[in-house]
Amino acid sequence: MSRIYILIMAVLAGAVLFSCREEITPPAPGIALDNESGIYTVKAGRMITISPSYSNAEGAEYSWTLESGEELSDAPVLEFMREETGRYYIVLTVTNDGGSASVQLRIDVQDLTPPLISLPGAEDGFVILQGTSLELRPAVASSLETSYAWSVDGSEVSTEPVYTFVGDETGDYVLRLETVNEDGSDAVQFTVSVKSPEEVDFFWSFSQTEYNMSLGRRIQLRIQDVRNAFDAVYTWYVDGSQVQTGGKTDYVFTGSEEGQYEVRVVMENAYLTASQTLTVNVCPPEGTYRRPGSSASGASVNKVYEFLPAPGQFVNEYYEAATMEEACRYAEGRMAQTQYVSLGGFGGFIVAGFDHSVENDGDYNIAITGNAFDGSSEPGIVWVMQDENGDGLPNDTWYELKGSEYGKAETDQDYAVTYFRPEAPAMPVTWTDNRGNTGTVEYLGAFHRQDYYYPTWVEESSYTLRGTCLKARNYDASGNGTYWVNPAYGWGYADNFSSIDRLTDDDNYNASPADNHFRISDAVTFDGKPAGLAYIDFVKVQVGVNASSGWLGEISTEIFDIKDFNLSK
């Protein structure tokens, strides 16, 4: 992150002797800005007054100078105004007979900022079940005091930032939110439809509709994000034969014979019937497509197949990508130079592969480079995959590498967050999760200036990331928001200051690239049983915490490299 820091220089005058007596030299002046950060913001066309405090400044001369050399003022206080937006760097110098002191500061001249509203889902309207409520928690980009006015069918109902609509009676209701600050106003209008059970649409989703697995293994076929199912019964069929019925939303498929299978699931409740067809390819047994290493094998991954960060402060910074392919090439190039790739907030991930199969010898087999140090861990969950169908692509079965937090009650193995595209530049990114929570990824304009933290190559107005979420451990050690600590987790996570799998006692005080080490033997199936993988071909690293640390921003796994550690033994 960029920083503005204050430089104080003192030059002491030499002593001068006059007719056998020594004249006392006064002390050099001192400067204390009225903003400790040295960063000021003001709107274009408006005046800002900067009033430092001084010590030993009696009889001193003052000079305020723009970095271009333009003299701005010779007064103790600066009044500054510009019509053009941008960053202006200014040096204040104070001089007396004892010497001089200088300080550099920055003034960011910004456009007017009316209170822009971001309310995910408003463009399509909301549907709720009669007798339930809908909490409306918009993100409003405004650095100024802002007023709120909520109305339902033209009647004002609240002036609070958050409003809860209660659907007592069925029907369509027109809601409107207006926001006002001294720079302007914004408004959003939308419909909330309150429906009875028979009117409400059923919803479910599937992470994929085609699966590849090796002969003799088991995989879980699972329905996700079920809504408005009521008294649903789910019936599963394999090649037309019923294999399971009841309330379970998952089915465990065992690949006992090679071939392609059609799996169909039918949902029935008192109001409707829905169905989905899945394809399962049972491939040849493990080892069929193994690619033994050789003296020509590279230690590092040689290809990035997917790079999809969650929104975060380093996303889109100093790079542009219009497609997933361009984003992958960016990540490949960074890792080839052992430079960090930021995965953003929770769920952000990268998928990479090797030019050979990485063997499981029972010990550490994979090294993943992060930049954790004592007090700064941003854990990434690690997943591995074999090329089970032999097509060279990571489209087979992912197995999570069990870490120290796996299976704990506080660890959520099926956590999903949906991120929504901001309405305008420099706005926070709003999110909702599958546990009913909402929040924002804050825009840190003091350190990062790209317009959006939402990945530019995501065309949709929202996207969902799903994975394992660890309980956040970060805390404010200062009590005033200035010093945040992100403690380490035991073992089994990338970018984590582990005392176990870093294999070193180096405290990495300078946050240099450093490795965590992983065992393929720790791979587990969907139900936590050992996967028993003899080798792997692909690795996925995914941010495993949904939390932020004040001015440091979101907890975000950074990856520099992924390596076959066997080649380093």
C-alpha cells in the first residue's frame, strides 16, 4: 500500500563569536500537521484550509510549494482550491535563524459525491412469502452526512439507513429510497411482491451438471441453494431406475463400472414439480492417465486454468483483463516471476496445473508460496484434483486438503457469498451469503485508486463463490483501529504463518515470499474420509475467511507460486 510520510529536517546554524562573547542560536522550528496521515480531501471548486501547529516558530518564514514548483503561500495557514480533480503534493517549509523544517502532504481533489445507492436485487424486484420480512440494507457511497427517506406506495415509513419490510398481506408494493447530501441526491424505486405459498417460485441450483470420476470412487451429487421447497420430496433416478426418495437433497453415486450414466432428480411438493438431469462419466481406474515426472519436469505449475478473485483492494490494480483467459495469463505471468497474485475476499480462487503428476509419498508433496508473517495470516483453503478422464483439464473431482480447522463446529464446509457489481466507481462492493448475512468490501481510496474492485472480466451483475470458511480470528490490538492482527491457524493453509508446515523458524518480518507445505495424503472426500490419492495434477487455492481488518482491508490470500515439493527434497 502507498503511504505518505512526513520528513522533518533541521539544520543548525553554526555559532558566531562577537567580541569574545557567544551568541545563543535558537532551536529549529517544528511542524505538526492537523491530519496525522498527511492526506487531505476536498471537492473540486471548494476551499480547504490546512492549519498546522508549530513549535519554536517565533519570527519564522513560511513557504507552501506545489511539486511543480509553484509557490502557493507564505502564511502559516494554507487555503487551497482547485477546479481540476487529482492529487496535489505540497511541501511546507518553515525557517528561522536556528534552521528549517519541512513536511510533505497530499491533497486529493475529488469530484462531487452525491450519495449513490447500491441495492442488490432492486432492478428485478423482490419476492417474499406472506408473513415473512425483508431487510433492505443498501450500500450508499457518500463521505458526507446523508439523509434517508423510505416510502411504501408513496407513504414515508422510515428515515433510517436500513429498513425492514414486513409482508403481512399479499400483493405488489412499490418501495422507494431517496438519499440526499450537500453534493446532490439519488433514488431507487422497486417492487416487493408478497405471495402465498402456492404463488412463490421454487428455486434450486447445481454447481455442475456433468461429473467425471475414476472407477471405484464415490462422489456426492448435491442440490444447492434450495428455496421455497416447503414439503418437497426428492426422487433420484440412475438410467431411469429409482435409487433414492425422500427429503435428502444429495445422492452419493458409486462408480462401480466404467461408462456414462444419466442421473435425474425430481422435486415434488404440494404446488409443483421440477426436475434436473445430470451426467456422470465413470472413467478408467486411478493411474490410467498418470504422467510420471522426469528430469525435464518443472517444479512450478506451468498453466493457470482459472483465476477468479472475490472483489478486493488489489483486484484490477495495475492490470486489465476482459476475459477469463486474459486474467489467467496475467496470473501466470506474475507467478512465473514469483510476484503475488491476490485472490480478493472470501472464495476468490486460482486453479493451476503441473506439466507432470505430483506423486504422493506420504510426506509433504506441495509447496505454496505466500507472504504471511507473525500477526499477518490470510489463510487459503487448498484443493487437489487428478486428471481422471485424461483430457488435460481440471474438470474432474476436487478433494479438499484437510487442515487443522477441518471438521470443527466453527468451520463452515458449505459457505457461499454472492458479490454485486457496484453502481459507480469508488463504491464498496456489497455481498450477501447463504446464512442470511450481508456486508461490503470497502473501497480504500487512500491506498488504491482503480475504479472497481469487482473483476472486470465478470460480465454478470453478480457472481457467487462457494467453499470452506474458517472462523475469523483477526482483531484490533490497538483498540482504536490503528493496529490489526491476523493470527495464524494451526496447519494446512496457504499464506498462513504456521509453526508446523512452514518448516522454518524464520519470522519473515519483511513479509517476503515464503512457503507452506502440504501432503496429498491429507486429501479427503466430501464426507471427510481419506481420499487415498496416489498423485495429483491440479491445485486450487481459495480464500478461506470472510472478514476485514479496518484500514488494512479484507483478508485476502496472496499466492506467489505453487510447486512440486518432491523435486526439492
